[in-house]
Amino acid sequence: MSGADMNRESWLAKASNVLDIEIDALKAQRDALDDSFADAIEAILAIDGKLVVLGMGKSGIIAKKIAATFASTGTPAFFVHAAEAQHGDLGMITGSDIVLALSHSGETTEVSGLLPEIKRRGARVIAITGNRSSTLAQHADIVLHIPVIKEACSLNLAPTASTTATLALGDALAVVLLNHRGYKEEDFARVHPAGSLGRKLLRVSDVMHKGKALPLVDHQASLRNAIMEMSSHRLGITGVIENGKLAGCLSDGDLRRILESGHMELDAPVHSLMHRNPMTIAANMLASEALRIMEEHKIMVLFILDEQEKLDGIIHMHDILQGGV
């Protein structure tokens, strides 16, 4: 075996060992879950303010990610860098907030130095630390323990397994809160409007035309009036209403067929020329589902009916595509 091959095998073995150590840390974290976790959930659910996630160094990086996860899953939260808090950012924290403070040693100067003022402001403190006897733990109202003894770093110095366990515990808090609050896909989409996730979860109701933007004529209206209605709304179609309900539609394609037949009478009632039983969809359906129906049936428009089967809106393929679906 060449030296290069031996190096490759050694690299893979060491990488496998790192992952084994981190997997063991996650298993230990799972086994360490106790009433303090439930206490933390209850405390966060009860706050009137926001969840402030505080950290420094590598723990600060993890804290920033945890805050972002909370904020995107229904728990108002933001990150405060412990050093910046020493120079004015402490003013972001109020007595209505809860501070989720991260420090594996529990003795990070920049974090522990903030605790007296945080407590004076009336904010509660939830500590995530590997040391239950630390300054941070002693000043906290609730302590979430990280039972990591061995880091994946061969020197047992660089935060690796401990930061992985901390991040996973933050995820566990956020997801339990998400599930308790009944957070749904549409809630997630509202805080991700510009991302691919938001576009994927876009609803028909988000892009449909309704009210005055909805092209409509009565079934007794003339073909001339129907054409004028289509022209003024520029959707290439108009709905036809009879007794308050959708009876049919007239589209650009229908007009072309009428013209080709050579029997176009502008004063003819639109109900004698309309396409009956147009395709419909509910407003709460995903826009991606509306697009699938349009592509499958080779149409450009769907009408939206409410729970009482009354016309609520109209959606055009261009609206969906412009939404980035």
C-alpha cells in the first residue's frame, strides 16, 4: 500500500471517529433531558417579550443560529453578542424578555459579567452550559445541562461535540415550541416570503385576483359586453354568473373559435356561447397544485370558489410563475 493510500485510510478513520464522538454526544444529550427542559418550554411560552439568545465566541455562533431557528418557527427571538452587549446592546433586553445564555464552561467573562444587570432588569435567564456549578448556572432561573466531557477535537480543546449538542438542544426547544403552537406551513411561508421555501408554500389566495380585479358578466349579458369585460381586465377570460354562482366562462380561445365559425353575433347572449363547467380550485390550495392542474389540462386560468360554492377569485398561470413557483 502506498503512502498516499495509507493517508487516505487514516483520514477516513479519523473522520469516522469524529462523527462517532459527536453521535455519542447527541445520545448523551437526549438521555440528559429532564424536567428543566419542560420548565424552559413553559417559561418561553409564557413570555410577553422576546427570547434573547446570548453567546460569545463559538457559543455565540451557535446562539445566532438558534435565535434564527426560533424566529423562523414562531418564537420571536434575536441574537445578542455578549461583547457588544457590554458596550450598549444590553439595552435591547427588557424585563419582559427571557435570556437564553450559552457558555459551555459557564465562566465566559463577557456572558457572566452581564448577568447582574440582566437580573436587575427583571429578565429571566435560561442557561445552556456544561457546568452546573458555574457562575452562569448559579445566576440562571433554569439550567439546561450539556453533558459533553470529550470534544471531537483530538486535543479536547476546540468546541466540537459540545457545540453540536448545544445546537441540537436549541433545535429541540424550537421544534417542541413549534408543535405546541400548532405552527403550520402557511405560517412558515409568511416569514420566508423571498426564499424557495416561501415560494413552494405559496397559496392560491396569495396571488389570485378578486373583487374589482375579477372579470365577471351576467349570463344574460351580450357577447359585446363580455368582450369589453375581458379587454378591461386583460386576463384573457371572463367568468359568467347566473343566480350568484359561476355558470361558465368565455375565453380568448372561445372567441377565436366563434370567429372561425363565421357566425359571430355581438348581441347574442353570452350564455349561448360560453364554456360551461370551468375548472375551479379552492383558495387554500397550494399555488403549485394550481399550476399542475393548469399544465395537465392545458389551460391558463382557474376560478376560485369559496365554501358556499360562490365565486371568490381567479388565478392566472402568469400570476403563479411571477410568484416564483
